[in-house]
Amino acid sequence: MDTQSLLDQAIKARKNAYTPYSKFQVGAAVLTRNKEVFTGSNIENASYGLTNCAERTAIFKAVSEGEREIDTIVVVGDTEGPISPCGACRQVIAEFCDINTKIILANLKGDKVETTIDKLLPGFFYAKDLKQ
């Protein structure tokens, strides 16, 4: 699947955002290594700490369906430049991505940047850091 198709799905997912407080809608699309696509939008809560971001929603949907390896993530929002994931999302991305996973950050104006988790979250806490 090409990047534009994933971006289109993320834009569509954004329309399902539940954002009665911030009015800031975000959409995400995740392509797994098995070529399955999962989308997500941000979901707010009156208790702000319980809000879930679009990229985490999409990743959690993929994981809940048995997918564990992500090929590409696209995140889109109505921002001046390409949207940037929060710290919590960056750590969740690190859990299910490797340094070769494409992370595409975009806005509704058509601006895009492609990056990787090691650039978004240098020194991230990785599963292999746990001694079992």
C-alpha cells in the first residue's frame, strides 16, 4: 500500500475523532508487516488524562487483532506543519516498531515528513532493556 492511500485513510479516520473539549481532531493509519491496515482517531475524556491519541488507538487496534510488527504509521492533524506525536505515543510506537518502520507525519495542507522512531525518541526504552 502506498503512502498516499494510508494518508487518505488517516484523514478519513480523523473525522471519527471524539474531541468535545479541544476540538483538535487527529487521525492515524497503521500498516502492519502482514499488509493489514488499522485506523484510529483521538478520543477525549472529561478526565483529560484518560484521553487516547489517534496513533495509540490505531496501534492498539492492530495489537488487539494479533498484529505485532508495524511497517508504516501515518499521523495527520490540522496543524501548521506536520503533526508531531506526544511522548506517550512515541514510547508506544517504539514498542511495536523498529528503526526501519516508516513514520509519516502530515497535516491537512499536504505537508509531510518521514522519520523513524530513533529520531523521534532518541534513547527510547525498548523491550530488550528489561532483564527477565
